[in-house]
Amino acid sequence: MRYRIWRAPTGISVELREQETSGGEGGFEFGVLGDHDADVPMLVSAVRARAEAEMSRCYLEPDPGGFGWTLAGEDVSGRLEWDPDGGPYRVVIDGRSLSWEEFGLTLGSFEGWRFRLVIEDRSADVRSDPAAWGGA
């Protein structure tokens, strides 16, 4: 894991990314955005706490039939990632990069169920007044 600390137009950003993954795809990524005068060690601690909480939870488990993955529960969280082969975006869950087809197969046991998709910013906004910058 490697930290990246930089000043964005809206504050100080701290990111934590997994560097080496199999095939160069996927991997874990976490971020927080703080005020321009934020305490950087506090932001580093905040991004580390997010990473520890998220990495301690597994959304996927091996498929009982031995073919791919299935959901470990009734919810899943991840991120969208560009597909270098030119296909549709890939989905990264538990640090694993899945095609849309592979992700669809993880949902097989939920056929007929309703679902809700929530899109969130890649970084948690911990600024004191995010509305002042047009945030939440």
C-alpha cells in the first residue's frame, strides 16, 4: 500500500492505494479529503481507518461450484475501473477486478430481487464545511 498526499483545489487529499496486483488490475484504493488547513497526520489516520474497516470485510466468497465468485451477503461495495481492453468498465470488489459478466454471475442467487445502486465520490469528505465548496 502506498500513500499519496496532495493539495487539491478543494482541500488536502490523502489516498492509499495498493501498488502491485496480479495482472496490474484491481487492487484496493481509499481516500479522504480534508480542509486546506487540516492536520495531515489526522487525514492519514482517517484514510488508514477506512482501509482497515473496508479490507476487514469480504463482499465476495468463492462460488460453491468452483467457478468464480458469489456474494457473501446481501450487499456489495466496490468501484468502477476503466477496462484497458476497450470493453465496458470493470468492477473492483475486495481488490479484485471483475468484468460486468463476472459481476453479474455473483448476483445469480438474487434473481427476482430488487436492488439499489448508489454512486459515491471516491474520497470521504471530512472537511469542516464541504457545502462551502459545493460538496454534500
